[in-house]
Amino acid sequence: MTSIKAPFDPRPVVLVSLDWYLPAYRAGGPIRSISNLVSALGDAVDFRIVCGDRDLGENLPVDAPIGEWTALGNAQVLRLPPEEWTTTRWRALIQEIEPDRLYLNSLYSGPFGRLPWRVAKSMALPTTLAPRGMLGAGALAIKPLRKKAWLWMQHITGQYANIFWHASTTQEAKDIRRWFPAAQIQVALNLPLPFDPASKANDDGRIHLLSVGRIHPIKNYRFGLAVAKALAEQGTPVTYRIVGPLEDLDEAHRLRAEAGEVTLELTGAMPPSNVREHYAWSQLVLVPSFNENFGHAVAEGVSTARPVIVSDQTAWTDIDPGITVDCLPLQTSAWLASAKRLLAMAPADCLAHSQSTHTRCLLDAHHLANQLSLFES
């Protein structure tokens, strides 16, 4: 990945807190956001990552050192067992590391969001919070009363009055201000994978559609399945593959029940290193989500030179992504027309336009500089 050297001497020390980190992968987007950030800015910023010791939904620790600092890429990582998710441990960590900034990646997490923020606030440590889409309309539609009551309480008590906010998009900045009108916000687009085109998909006489993300109603894969069925009705067999954790088993059952003539493949969760082969298999990527803060599946489709159709309820609506990424309202007829156009595109054209999109919209010097500015003292 393109990286950037820091104008800082010495490098700022940033203590990063999130519930899950590599080799964990089931939590998806936040893990990819931080790993891409570390890859791009690790020469400029001294990242110290503190996370839990297990993957999302797992009871056993990951296969990695627990309770000790270890090097991973351009960062140092400390995985804490549950008995160390305490105020005392966080205070000791901050005293030991003496970071220039704490960087939080969850609004709701107790051990890796609210707890370290309380400790940092008591120690006057500058803190930045990336809510990672948790304030978006789609995210708040799930358990809305509980979430909105908690947010209102934080607003009226001023619990987040002295925190800095990292919004990944201008829309997320608006979402933050809806609850915290006086918030200090920096907007910096998440960093993607480098441009690395996948080999041409094998032609087996079928249309290969791919979605990547957890099986959950907010991802709206039933709409993706409706698009797949509409394509199949045009006369060509369709395989729709969804790669991601089976987080909502009822939703998985509904998808299987509605598949009809479409061959539906639900692969379950897998490490990021294995996901690339599914992009290589695909001919078209579908992201029909009701809410995406960034849309890693879109960025990964672009990075592997695959055309993408994405819901107009994501960050990509405010970007001019070129002709290989269509941002559309959730209307089957519009997605069908777009799918037919993108599937008919010449591979050389798709490659050239995907590379242009990656350069203009994702990994340019402006985006790198915006991310770096998050960690200035």
C-alpha cells in the first residue's frame, strides 16, 4: 500500500482501542479500517493497538500472543483477556505508554469504548472517536429505542463534550452533529487496499454475483437476491455468493427459502486473505445495504477491478466514482439495467476505469494527508 512519511519528529504515539483486531476478522469493517490505516501511516505514526483476545462471537482466544505486546505489520498489538478489561488496566497502559492521543473505534463498546474514554478524560489525554457508522440511520433502526435513549443521555450530560470525532464521510459528520451539535469533527475517508486487479473470472456460462459482509437484515441481501433472480429470468444461470459471518440465522434461512432458480452460496466468515479469491471469482459485486459508513466491499471491488452496484445509502453517493461503480436507489429495475451494462463491459475498460476510480476516490495524497491530520497534537 502507498504509505506516507510523517512531518512529525518524533512520531506521535497513538493508542488505538477496538474490540477485535487481527488475526480476528469476523467484525469486518472496523478491523479492515485500522489494518489499512496502519499499513498506510505506520511509518508516520507509532500505533499501539489494544484489543480483546478473541474474535466476534467466539469463546476461545485467537491463535496469537495474549497479554503481551507483539509486532504486527507497522504496529504493536496488545490483546487483553476479559479479566483485564478494567479501569486499573487502562490507567496503567496510559501511564506506561504515555501516548499523544487515544483513538477509539466504537461508540457503544464498554471495555474498548466507554471505559478507556472515561480513563483518558480523567487523565486529560486527547481522544478521538470514530463511531464507524454507528450513528447512521440504518444502524440506529436496529434496537432504536435503546440506542436513542442512551445517545440522548450522553448529549444532555455532556459525556462527549471534550472528545474529537473522526467522521469517515460528510454524511457521517451530519449524523454526529444530529446528536452532538457542538462536536469537534474531522472528516477523513477510510483508506482502502492498494490497487491489485484480480485475474479474469472463469467463464462457466453462469453469471457470478458477489456480496461480502455479515448476514444481517441491515445488509439487505434479500434485495441482492431479487436482482439475481431478475438476471436469471433473462435466460442466463446465476450464482449469488455471499461471503461473511452468519450473524442472523433467521435471515440466512429467509435467503435460502427465497433463492428459487438462483444458486445461492453462503460461505460463512473467512480471513481477509481468503476473500480475494472470491472477488477473483466474481463478475459483479453487489452492495445493497441499508447503511454503510464507508463500504469496504465497494472499495475492495474497485481495488480488484470488479464492477460494483451499491445502494444510494452509503458514502459512495457523495463521490463521483466513474463508470464501474453505480450508486442507485433500491429499485430492482434500476439495478437490473445497471447489472446488464456492467456485465457487458469489456475487461480492459473495466480495468482502466477501476484504476482511475481507485486513484481519484480512494488512495490519493489528499486522503492520506486527511488521515494523518487526525493524529496531530
